[in-house]
Amino acid sequence: MASGRQVRLYLVDGSASGVVTAEIINWTGIVIAAPRDRLTDVLSREDARKTGVYFLFGDVTQIGAMRDVYVGEADDVGRRISQHAKDDGKDFFERFCIIVSKDFNLTKAHSRYLERRLAEIARNAGRSNVLNANEPPAGRLPEADISDMEFFIEQIKIILPVLGFDTLRPALSQSHSQAAELRAPSGIALYLRRGRMGMEAEAIQLDGETVVLAGSKAKLDPSYASDQYSELRKALIGNGTLCESEGWLVFKKNHAFSSPSAASAVIYGRSDNGRNSWIVKATGQTLKEYETSSAEMRADT
């Protein structure tokens, strides 16, 4: 069983949508997150004037689109973000976060190493459109410092999702065989009711997402009226996740949906209650039945 971690959040002005600081007990780092229109407030904080790294986050304006993200570093991170705010080339960002050390121990070489690694991790995660044009040069660090920075990165990977940013969260491997290795005990293996259509679809319920596996089939001709899943389906066709093959749309890579219903609606080509449609392979129950029985078992223990 994974060990728990304590993350301490402080709402600077009492609002979750304002300036928020995040820390982990016994970690020397601190993360400051805020909307762009609160940049002036962040600049007044001493932590914002230190050496460190930062993320600029765009909004997701279309269903199925990825968030634009830029990763940077600076000796004065607040000042650098202020410069970006005046630059038309960085006008995309609506939120940002700053990561610095509380004890002034991050050097320029450290921040360069962090920038390179965080941009690399974000690209490999495949959840964001990383806008860094060139791969930044890595800071040259002794072996012990590299170990310290990798630990620093692990804490950042814990905190960012808590703040609502999944940029560094690894998506399930695009390899079908590797994905199969994660089915147990990490996730719940599912398949979709086939009915008379001959449709075959498999998924894994993992970390609050329904990950439809590569090779799964979806109905070619949808019967939506007009809803959000219709737009999502179009986006997946547009980015090559769904491709036509032998009278079906086929998932060419694993894709994480925000809910079982979003996944089944895209596959069936119509609105659907995914918790009633997805079947748990291990038990033969619907996902809804499985979740209900699991909750009852825990309540009785």
C-alpha cells in the first residue's frame, strides 16, 4: 500500500481561486499558484523573488484539447513571469505557479536542471502541449545534487495535481501490453457490453480516470443530438486518437477519460451511463454494482 503524504495548503486571501501556497512537511520547497490577474500580489511576496522554476498554464478552451504549458527558470522567478506577462508570445497563460526553496539553497545550476527535467517529464506525460521551443541546457551538477533535485521533482509531482494541474501526471503507457501489467492491483479492468454490434472495448479504471485501451472499437456513425461528448469524439478523431478501420473507429492509443460515461458515450456514439455499461472483468458486475458492493463490504468491516 502506498504511504500517505501531508500537503499543507494556505489560501492567502481565503479563496481557493486566489493565491495559494503549498508545502509538504519536511520538504524545503514551496509552491505558489495564482491566476494571472493576481501576479502583482505574488510579486510582493519574498519567495517570489528567489531563484527557482515556474509553470505558465493556459486554459483548456475546447473539449478534448490539451492545456498549453510553458516551463521556465530564473534567478528572480517573479520578475521573469512579469516580463512574460508583457510578451505577446506568452499571452496564452491564465494561471501560473512558482517553485522555490524556502532555505535559499537553489542555485542557477539547480534551477536549470529542474527546468530541463520538468519540461521532459511534462512532454513524456502527454497531458499538456509543452510550448518550450528548445530543450534547455541542463545545469551541471554533482551526483549528490542530482539526487536532491530528483527528490525535489518528486515533491512537485505530488503537489501540482493537488492544485489542479495534471501536467506531470504520467498517462497510462501507450503500449497495450504494458497497460495490461497495470490492471492489477493498480486499476480495475473493464470491458464494454457488446450487444449485437460486435463492438469490443476494454478499459482500466485508474486514479479517477477511465483509460480506454488501444485497439478498442467505437461506433463509426454517432447518433448524438448535440452534446459535449459529440465534441469530444470529434476532437479525438481530429488528433488521431480515433481512426477509421473496417467499419469502426479504433483507438490507436490509450486515452484517459474523465468518467466512465464519457468513455462509453464516445464509444457508443450516444449519451450513456457508463457505470451501467462497463463490466468489471473479475466479477462480471457492472461498474456501479461493483462500486456499491465494495463500499458495503468496507462499511461492514
